[in-house]
Amino acid sequence: MAQLKKSGITPAVAQQWAALGPSFRDWKKLYDLGLSLGDVRSWMDAGIKSADLIEDYLSLSLTPHSLSEWKREGVNTFPKIKQYIEQGFSSPADLKAWRVLGIHDAPRWVAAGISLDEATQWANAGITDLYTVLNNKRQGRAPDNAVRPWRIPSVYWAVAGIGGIMIIFLLAAYWEEFLSGLALAWRKVRHSH
């Protein structure tokens, strides 16, 4: 009670805050930050119950609503959200714009000095691999005349895989004949010398 009186908090207000559930230290800190009971309820509904963590999110100018948008994009922790914001992603919509291009490591692209507009040009040229983009840029190539990495089309891999499976089945079915044929061939080679 002495701490309440010293802080200028009436017993009625203290009772409302205590009903929310956080410890005295936490709700006192939230009260001192100027948050209303409704604000704190919103943070708690968003799964953030620590006063320190709420203060951290507020330092990034986030609201419970914007936090839920980050979480929908798969960015779930304070350090990760802070990292994205420090790298220039002011909202989850910025991150989503990269992902729509097929680029899921956008912070690496930004760190390499590639803007969303430039990344869009590369993606439209069919290149979403940062290593390939950087190699082309080093060689002075633009997206429209870029060298793409050589790749075997997936249909060829499928055919090769099916062929390999068929060979395994044939070997299994005719294993004894295969081994006796090898033995016969070996004997012929040995006797010819």
C-alpha cells in the first residue's frame, strides 16, 4: 500500500490492474509507461504478458495488431522483428513483397545492397538466387542479359530416377544370373591372358 500511495495509484486503480494478472512490478511499469488497462489487455491477448517485452515492442513503435501481422508472416520473436525493422522492413507487408517474388532471404539481399525494385527485375528475369545475381552484377550484366545457372530440368531427373529403380529391380530379379555371368566373364578374361 505504501508503494501505491507513493506512486499516486489509488486502491481502485490498483485493484483493476491486479485483476489483469501481472505482478505488481510489471503493472506498475506498464502504468508508468502510460498504458491504459485496455492497452495492456490487448498486449496480453496478443500473448505478450511481460512488461519488459511490451516495452521492447513499444520501442519499435509496434502495436498488438502490428505484432500479429509480423507473426502471420512467420516472424515470431522480438529479436527477429527488431532485426527486420533495423534492416529497413518497416512492416510485414515489406517482407511479404519480397516473398511474393520467391525470395525468402530478403535480409541477405538488402544487406548486399539490392532494393526491392532491383530484386523484382531479377525475379522477372527468372533469377531469385542471390549468389547468381551477385555474380552477374560483378560481371556487369543486367537482369535482361544475365547468365543463369545451368540446371538439369526436373523431368530428366525423374526419368533418371525411374531408370535407376528399374535397373535395381532387374538386378534383384536376375541376381543369380547376373553373378554367374560376371563369374563367366571373369574366367574368360583370366584364361585369355
